[in-house]
Amino acid sequence: MNIRYLGTAAAEGWPALFCSCPICTHARAQGGKNLRTRTQAILNGELLIDFPPDTYCHALQYGLELSKVRTLLVTHSHMDHWFPTDLIHRHEHFGHGATGTLEVYGNQAVKDAFDAHILIDRFQSHPIDGVVNVHVICGGDRIQVNGWEITAVPADHDKREECLVYICKKDGKTIFYGHDTGVNLSPRAWALITAERYDLVSLDATMGKKAVPGYHMGLPNDEDMFQRLTELGCVDEHTVKVINHFSHNGEMTHEQLTAWGAERNILAAYDGMGLEF
Ligand SMILES: [Zn+2]
Ligand SMILES: [Zn+2]
Ligand SMILES: [Zn+2]
């Protein structure tokens, strides 16, 4: 299986849109891997996870043919993960040759945001209910779609909605995609996560050097969670360990994140990073 990290920043981007802090100033000066767009990933070039406003630039940058993607998992309705307006462009009027349907899975807030942005007067002449299906799912749901077996896991994130992280399986490989979440996972979530052995685990690292009590994670939280998963046999020496979804508020540069990871056999994701596992 392979994963490509298309975007690796938190909501404000990296450098952040309106920020002049030392981390953002460093990122602007250095460029390259210091420039991060909003979080999105694709598995085997076919299973898309999240749909941020940067999806368009990811398609350009990485030559993605999104008309071929049939499955989209959405973690939650925050704007860095869900910009539903752009899905109007899957209508035949804008997306010629985009055949079949795009099956979208997300919580009720994801569906509500989709309806609010798509079911508007201006788009009435281009209905997309025949080409985009939004399915409302809950934590604990298991989905079989296009050869994938997906488990939705309730995250420790914005309590105004049931944010989800995902276990994705195909061809004997299993990945845990854990963005956005903190470590205060419910017993139900832990039971789902620890029932698997992983080939790749991708954990939230929004808060960088800071340990935080929940909602997101910092590197001390990541280290604890990897340790716990290792003790339970869910992670072992063959598991690819990744940290992702970074904010300048974590007060670490890309180089510092990479150096921290190198000492612990953990990869700090960057935009465009591809991994085979
Ligand atoms: Zn986020
Ligand atoms: Zn900043
Ligand atoms: Zn979020």
C-alpha cells in the first residue's frame, strides 16, 4: 500500500496566513518542506482522506486525476478538512467525463455543511445528487467500499460534533489515520484502535513541543501514544510511524520536527511525502 501526504498543516497553514512569528518567518525564508498546506492524504491513489480548500492546489501540484477517485473519507467539518463547495465541480457541466459517483463518508456536521454549501439557489441548475453521495456515519461504523474496509473511530476533538479518525484496510495492510485528535480517547475508541496491528500509524502533532491534555497532540503525547500502542502489540518494529498536521503554535521548525523524529524512528510528514509500506 502507499500513502501520499498532500497537505500537512493545521487550519491556518504553515506559514500561517496572517502570521509573523519566528516559525512562520523561518518557513517563508526557507521555502521547500517548510511550506505546508492544509491536511489531506491519499491511499493507493484512490482513497482520499479529507477535502480541504487546498485540494485544488494539491491536484495541480501532484497531478491528481480526482475524477477517478471514488471514495472520500472526511474526518470532521473544520474548514481545514472540509471545503464542500468545490464538490459542485464534479457536476458534468464543470467536470466532463467524471463518471460514476464519489462516495463521501463523514459525520452529521459534514453532511450539514455539504447541504448548506451545495443546496443553494445558485447551484440549483447543477444538481450533484447523482454524482456525489454523502453518507452519514458514526464512530464504530464499519464500511466496505471499493475494496476497502474502513472503521470509523470517535476522536478526541471538537465536542460539538462526533469527529472521526479512521482505520483503513486493504490487501492485508492496515493503517491508522489519526488527525485531528487528542489522546483523551474514549474506552470505545481505544477498543477499536487496539484491536488492530498496524503497518502505518499517523498521529496528530499539531502542538509540537507542547504536551496538551486533549483536542490535539504535541510530541510528548505522540511519544506516549506510540509507546502505549507498542506495549499492546498494535505497533512493532515493522510499523511505519508518522507525525502530521502541524501548527506554527507548536514552536518547532520543520528541521526540528524532523530531527526529533529521526531520534525515535518517527517520520515528520511534509507536503508531497510518499511512503510505500
Ligand atoms: Zn485540522
Ligand atoms: Zn506563525
Ligand atoms: Zn479540527
